[in-house]
Amino acid sequence: MSVVSSVLVPYASYLRVYEPLAAFPEPERSRWTRYARRADLPTAQDELRRSLADLVPTPPVPVPVHESGDAFVAVVDGGICVCPWRTRMRGWLAMGELGGLFPATVLDAVLPPVVRSQVEADHERWAERNPDARPWIRTTVWHVPVRWFVLFDDEEREYVAGTDDGVRPLLRYRTPMVQARRRLARALRTLRETVDEGPLTEGLVEVGRWLEEFHPRAMVELDYGGLVHALKGEQLAGDRSAADVAEGIAALRSGDGDAAGAAYGRLADRWRAVRDLQSSN
């Protein structure tokens, strides 16, 4: 995740999976059990600061040399669930996306070709030894993908307004894995019955495959992350993107194309305005 953090964060959003301790084999399960008892558990800001620190050396360190042993911890129905950071793995994945984000000259200035080549070689060797590895956290910059909102209900929305005395703004959704999978399957069925195959359908299939990798009693979280700093308070307070997505899919299911178009239009306008901020910076 260092590459994304180094250039684009704080304006990034996250889709995370928290798994119960039972999902991890020993001795990892015992290690996470001890870890969750710590009084000084790191935060998302700690993860960001550590990633940014890798930019200081010359040349920069786009991907950590060692895998992170940290995780986010949450209590779900009275049980401990953890979301491992796996920062090194996510850094490699982010490296593969940089070509589509920056012109070659800018990319070469930020990360010289020799550095990228070494990172790619390290990733290839690691992937051969870990063919089934997958991240618990997905990251996007300057928006939240529509396919992520499909997993959640508006009632699961949590919003905290920022204050002058230091309270950070927060906008996130959390839902049980079983609900996320059910909503995704229902939306996918509706799209396939009503519209042609397209990016949204393909994206849902890909997210569904990812979710299937995790324990059925896991929790799924969508966190607006640093995007809360790019949006005004009234924009955050009025953001009901999950509701718009659900309304659009329900309209498609009932054959009301006009209502589906209106819901999608609200969503598209909202996130177009956010992405426009990227080019203004």
C-alpha cells in the first residue's frame, strides 16, 4: 500500500474484511489473539504515516522490505475480528496500477525504472511461493467504486462530523459477510436480467470472487478514509451513495428505467465532482 499512500493518500477509500480468529490457522491465530489484547493498537493514521515514511530515503522504498505484522481489530457480535494490513502485498498490487495513473515521465521521476524493476522481480519471486495469497484490504483513490456500495444498506451508514476540537470526520459502512454476499448476488442477478454485460457486472463478479475467499462470519467495511478531507461537511452529511445504488438496482428489478437512471445520475454527479478535485490539485 506504500505506493498508493505515497502519492495519492489521504484521498483514498478502503474496502476491508475483518475475519474472526477462528479463520486463522495456528500459530497465526494465537498471535492475533495476543495482538488484539494490546492497549496501543495502531490506527489508520498510523498505517498512513508508516507508508509515507518510506518516501524519505533516496531512492524511495515503494514497497516495504518486510511484511507488516499489524492489523485493524474490531469486535463483532462479542467476538474479536482482525483485518491484517499486509502492507507489502498491497504495495505490490498498487505498483501494478501506477501506469494508468501517471504519465511515464512523472512516474519515472517519482519511482525510477530501476526501482520499479527490482520491485517487480521481488513480487514475482514472492508470488511463486505464495500463489493463494490475497489482501484483506482494497484501496481506491479519489472515489468509491459503485460496486462497493452494492454490498451495503443505507441503515449501516455511520457518519461522524469533524469538529474544531480534533474529532476526525468519519463516513463508513459495516455489514456481516453473509449480507454482503447476498446483496451482491441479488444485484448481479438483476443486472444480468436487465442490462448488457458491462464494467459494473464485471466488477461485481470480481468482488464476489474476492469475498468468497473469507470466513462466512467475517465483517465487511467500506471506509471513506481520506476522502472525508476532500469533501465539505454538508457533502458528507448528505452523501447517501449506498441508498442511491440500492434504489437504482430495485428500479431495474421492477422495470422502472427512469427511476434507475435518476438514481444513477445522482450517484454519477456526486462522484464526478469528487474526481474533478484530483485534476484541480
